[in-house]
Amino acid sequence: MKYPKIPLAQTIVQLCKAKQIQHIVLSPGSRNAPLTIGFTHDDYFKCYSIVDERCAAFFALGIAQQIKAPVAVVCTSGSALLNYYPAVSEAFYSNIPLVVLSADRPKYLVGIGDGQTINQEDVYKNHILYSANLKLDLDEKKSKKEDDLPIMKNIENRLESFLGLQQNIQEFNETEINKAINISIENLGPVHINIPFDEPLYDRVDVLSVNPKVILPNIKNEEETDYQNYAEIWNKADRKLVLVGVLDPNSVEQKYINQLAEDDSVLIMTETTSNLHHPRIIPSIDKLIAALNADEFDVLKPEIVLTFGGLIVSKKIKRFLRDYQPKHHWHVGKQKANDTFFVLDKVFKQTENSFFKAFLPLTIPNQSKYASFWLLQFEKRRKNHQNYIDNIAFTDFKVFDSILKTVPNNWQLQVSNSSTIRYLQLFDVNPTLEVFCNRGTSGIDGSTSTAIGAAIGNTKPTLFVTGDLSFFYDSNALWNNYIPKDFRIIVINNEGGGIFRILPGHKNTANFDYYFETKHHLTAEHLCKMYDFNYERVNNEIQLKEALSEFYKPSNQPKLLEVFTPSTKNDEVLLDYFKEIK
């Protein structure tokens, strides 16, 4: 086996292997060549080459999202690692373990005008769990002709070499690498390891020169809580709202959801991204609350809100709970708790299953009719929902209805942000589907890349539903040699950012069309030809139904279906929906 000659590169590769980081996403470059050599010459690693660093990071995030374990991204120096930032911030807010390995120049080459050089240390400081800034191998420094350096750089270089001798550079680097990766494993989030390499970069050896120490992660015990006091408060309350955000499929045992749902004083509201299902759950929050008046909100106002899972999509539920604040807001989860409604007074820092196992036996079902009343209202909304769809024109709304009725059982459903995820929230979703969306930062920038990575990390067939702006924004995602043949994309093309027509503001003006809605006449057809996707376009309901009947069938290449809808009708149909369903 061939290894990079540089000891620091050997150390990185060996510790990634020891910590079972198997998926390595590499972008081309020279400064990161020692890492590329190390990873690609070891059969343990599954290596992927993605040229665009922004796409590469979201691709890695998609894999990590599915396997629930760290995935490494490797880039050269300079602006390359800045292109990782959108995915790093998404990983930070979505609790996804991502390990950024950025190659860097030696300190003496930083700040003197050397090419492809920026200040890389702590570059993600506001959105990272840990930044490890490694030291250049001492042997490599000795090989430099120090006399050729300017006097101040010469002194700095010699001083650092001296300090390195005292601190033991190898030991320092091993400690920092172990710490960074362990933090990503323990706390589920992104970490950054910045790695200086000096030339020569491409030398290889047949024998390893270092044997780094492996420090195992320390999985902390969950906090112990006196649940009795909280159970007493819970049992006295007639109106309890359980609100669930982004959640991995099968992460909460169904028996606990069943027990909560059987208590008529407990109303459970979930989102499409919650991946929870029960007949006595309200899965489409906005469908219920969008048309409520002040008196009805008073009836809905809970005494206690119990939240778990990640971030909430619905703006309407956030506004309701800020305007009609409960007495208590409790959150369950090991990651950061958000004071979304400005009344958070208790955080149970533990998994949902361990909380419910301890807490639910202390609770007593209340005879309140809180849940029954609102479940009945919701069933009326469901009927009105279908009546409305049956009588509207071919628009985005009708397209989502057709798609969700045809997705095969047990598929993975990846969804882009903006209007796409918001439309999806209004529909009942097949409970066999696993639904994912980048809701950490809610950006449109890497949805396609994430979906493709997720298709690699999950053995299930994957459907990605997206809007036109999000798709074209991330079109380099298709520059990817790893897309499974059963991967499917549906692009809903209304020729612009249709969601802006729903928001307040002056519409139907040249200024609005150009700067807000950003109207265009692009199609995905030529991209599909370039990247070897099967392409089909439809313009009406009949064509869409015919296309969907064949779309999910096995094929020798991935498929993309582009659905064109009228840009000027979608906003009217959606806004009227909230009036009509009541």
C-alpha cells in the first residue's frame, strides 16, 4: 500500500480510519494532495470526487444525514473551504456530523501574497463545534531553506520550530485531531481541522512513519431529572400541545406516541419532516390554524407546550404561540433547545425515548376534550381540502397533490426549501415515506446535492422534489458520477420565485418580476442531456398523470420530470385555499 510521505497526512488518515469515518468526499487540488493520496490508496475508505466544493459539502452532508455518522470533506487551500460554509452552517443547525479537512499553506507563506492563500484558521468560528489548527511537521520545516526567507519570517519560522520541539508537534496534532472528531461524534455537528502542508506534496512511501494514539469518544450520560414535579404540572393541565419538528424516521418509539395520543388533553401537531404518524395526530398544522380567528385561538391556546425534534417550518404556529403564550414550554433533546416562543422554562437534555420512558408512567390521562375538539375540526378541513383540489386549475397545488398520491411505498422523499416544503406541509404524506429537508438554515443553495448524497447513504430509492430556482441554483450537483439509477427528480417550474408572490408587497410590476420573483425561461432539458438524465416535460394535469405512471419504474439512468405551471395563478390558488378550507 502507498502512503503520503508527510507524517501529518498519515496521522489524519489513520485517525479517520480508527474512528470509522469511511465516506470521504474529495475536491481536486494540490495542497490537499497528501490527504488525497492517503485516502484513495486505502480500500477501507469510500472516496468520492466532487469538483464544486459547495456541492461536495452538501453531498457529504446528505450522506451523513442518512448514516448518522461523520463524513469527511477534503479540500485544497484558499477560497475552496469558504465554499463549504453553507453546508457547514446547515450541519451546525441540523446537528449533522461533518468533518472538514482543509489543507493550508505553512504560516510563513500566509499574508505575503502567495497564491491560493487566505486566513484559514477559525474561518467557521460562528458555526462550528470545534476548530483544530494543526502545526506543520517539524521535519518538513527543517527541509526549507530558511535563509531564503525575509528576516522576520525567518525568526518566526525558527521560533515556531523551537516551540514545536518543546510541545511535541506530533503529540499536539494527534490530540487536536482526536478531540475534533470526537466532538463531532459526541455532539452531532460539524468540526474543522485545518492542516498545513509544505512542499513536496506528492511524495509517497511504502511504510508508515507514525502510529498515532487513538482517543475514544466520551459519550456522556444523560442528565437525571426529578420528573415528579413536572408530572404534577402536566396532570393538572387541561390543554397540552405536543409540537414536533424535524425528526429522523423511527427515532421515537411508536408506543410513546400512542400513549400521548390517547390522552384527550394532549393535542399532537407534527410536520412533514417529523416522520411521525398516528390517527390522532394533526400532521398539517397550517391547514388547521391558518383561518382561525382570535376567539378560536383562545380555545386552542395551550397551558403547556412540549416540543421535541428540530426546527419548525410553520410560521403560523410560531406566530400563534408567541401571541398566545403558554404558561410553560418544555423541550426534550440532547442538542440545543431554541426559545422559539420566548417562554422556554425547562430543557430535558436527553433522548426522547429515555424521557418518555421515565415521564409517561407518572402521567394521568385527563378528561379534557381539548384534543377531540381540534381533531374534529381538522377532519372537516381534510374534507374541504380535497373538495378544493378537485375544483382548482392546474397549478403548483394540484401538482403536489398528484405527486404525493403516486410516490411508491417505502421511498425516501427529499424536498427543497422555500415554497416546496411549505406546500408539502399542507398534505397528508404516505406514512411509509421518509421525509428530509435542509431546515437548519432553510436555504435553497444545496438541496439537490444533499438529496444525491442522501441517495448514496440510504439504500431506498430517492425522490427529490424541488422548485426551479432551487434546482438551477444547485445545478452543479448533477456534475456527479455517483447518482443511482433509481434517483428521481421532479422540478416544478413556475418560471421564478413564486413564493414571493404569496408574501406582502407590490406584484405584477417590472421591478417585482425582475428583482423578487426573478422571472426566467430556463428549462432543465439541456442539463439532463449533459449529465445523462432521462428527461420529460409536462404542461397539464393529463400529461402529468401519464408521466407519473411511468416515472418511478426501473431504468438505466436517473430521471428528471419537469412540470411547468402558470406563475401568475399559484399565489391566488394558495391564498384562497386557506379561506376555503374553513
